[in-house]
Amino acid sequence: MAHKRRLFGSIERRPGGYRARYVGVDGRRYDAPHLFLTRIDAEGWLSEVHREVLQGTWRPPQRDTGQGSELEFLSGFARRCIAERDLTPRTREEYEKLLENLILPTLGDVQLRFLEPDRIRRWYSTVLTDDKPTQRKHSYSLLRSILREAEEEGLIERNPCRIRNAGRVRRTRDIEPASPVELNRLLDLPARQGLPVLLAGWCGLRAGEVRGLRRRDLDLSEGVVHVRQAITRTKGEVHIGPPKTTAGIRDVGIPPHLLPHLAKYVAKLPVAGRDGFLFPGQDGVSPMSEKALRYAYDQARKVTGREDLTFHDLRHSAASLAGMTGATTAELKSMMGHATAGMVERYQHANRASRARLAENMSKLADQ
């Protein structure tokens, strides 16, 4: 049965009952404090509110100071979301910084139900700047995931984060992956300096994963390195724990030409025990420090002549080299420790050799 258009407020059928809402004298939208079992009950409630408006006795509903009301606002709900997530210390610290510095100062005092797409777009275009694309992407992605939880809990009807491609980062510079010849020059360095960098360049390990390797993680008979933990640093504290994501726990094949060098290095390590770190610090017990790894990489860049590459760029090199051998997307995902194929694509590049080979093969078509 069709209902006449209401002159004051609106009523909508929702799972579990009827929701009544109206626009107050102050221009703000208000919902009834609960769902009504029948439409006539919702009609009665709106009629009573309308009567107060006409008589001039209406006042904005008082905001409850209890825990429930705090979750109606982005600040309270977002902080609860982060607190309840199972995150590594480093990721938790990063999320909290993004939340407190970039999201909540502008949007924190807004009720979840009033977070409309236009408001999100204004925040995205004014607060988040183009000169920090990665920070911009992570801030938007965090907000989108928080509001996705709000949608799943029924606190909002639909996630207002709808900016197309906002969660992507455009590459700001072209990366020319290191070649096999350049990487093999690292074998001329002392093993303590060259091998950590080689495991990043050939196997795609992150800096924290290299530092977190233990002797038991290196299987020279099978030619495999087991990535089971990583080292991060937050607020001056060193944390040793599992990789950032479940996909980061993986087994990666070691190119055979590296195995003799790794075996020779392990045989000379002063401290015995499979639980010992593969690349220990000066005390022989603690893991290699960030400073030591930076120094090793500085030496590596001088030897290879690739001052343009960062340590993280070596992951691009590993993915590119694996791709040149014909690795499938699934194999690259496993090797790089990524959960999605989209992340793998970021690390694939056409280097000089592959470009030349492609051009040569295309030219052959002209001779047919």
C-alpha cells in the first residue's frame, strides 16, 4: 500500500523495524533513538516531534555521554577499530599517526551518519596533499576500511569513501631494476655486507625480513629461505615478530649460485645454534641493526654503481628477474609475500634487456 508523502520527517523500512528521521530547526538531521516495530508507531513519534517544533518547544536531542554515543562519532569509532585490530607494533603506530594527524582533526567530530561522499572528497582534496602520495593513499585506505566496518555494523547505510582510484599510488619515478651482473658484483664484498643485500635482490626479502632471519630459516640442502619473522622499530623499541601480513610468511627459493657463498658464511659464524640470527649484531646475539644494514647497502651501491636504487627497490629487481624467467602471477605473489595480484604488478618492470628483446622480436614480424 502506497503512503502519502510526509510533510515532516521521513520513515523508512529497515531490517528489524521502521526508522524515523527528520530535519530539525537547526538544519541538522536527527534519527529516532531506536527502530519502531510498526509504521504507525514511527508516525506517532514524528507527529509528537512536529508538534514541539510548531509550538516552539523543540530542543536538539541531548548527546548522551555514554560509551555508545562516542561510537556514533568517527573519532570514537575509529579509535575502537584500531584498538581491536590484530596489528604489528609498527603498523599500529603508523595507523595511529595517520588517524590522529590527518583524519580526526578534520573529520573526528562528525557523526558517522553525516559523513557524506562530498565531505570525504573535500577532506581528500584539501587535507591530503599530492606531494606525499603514499601518505595520501594510506590515509584514505585507512579511513575507507574503518567506514567499511561501520557499514558492516549497521552504523551507516553505505561507505561514503567512493573516490575512484584514491587508494592507488602513481609511481613518481621510473625504477630500472638491478641486473644479474650488477647483483653478482656484491659477491666481491665481505659476506656480512654482500649477502644481506643479495637476499633482497634475488629473493625479494624486505629489510626487516633480512634482519629477522635465523639460521634455522636457511635450508641450504633444499635451497630455500623460510621467511617467518621480521624486525621493526617503533618509538625507540625493537620488535621481533611475524611479518606484517599472513602472506608475508613464505618460503622463497635461493638461486643456486648463491648457495656456496651462504654455506661458507654460515660455517664461519662464531655462535652456534639454529635459533641464532643469520646476520647477528656486533654482540653476536642480537639481530643486525638498521645502521649496520644501511652501511652494508651503501657499500653495495658503490660496488654496483647503482646509487639510484633504494634498498626497497631491490624487491623490484627480484620480481623483475623472476618475471623474466616466466614466473606466473601466483608464483610472484608467493615469492614477494603479497596477498593480491595488484600488489605484484607494482614490482614488475620491463628492463633494458627485456625491452631490447621485445623490440627485436617485433621487428622480426616485419620480415615475414
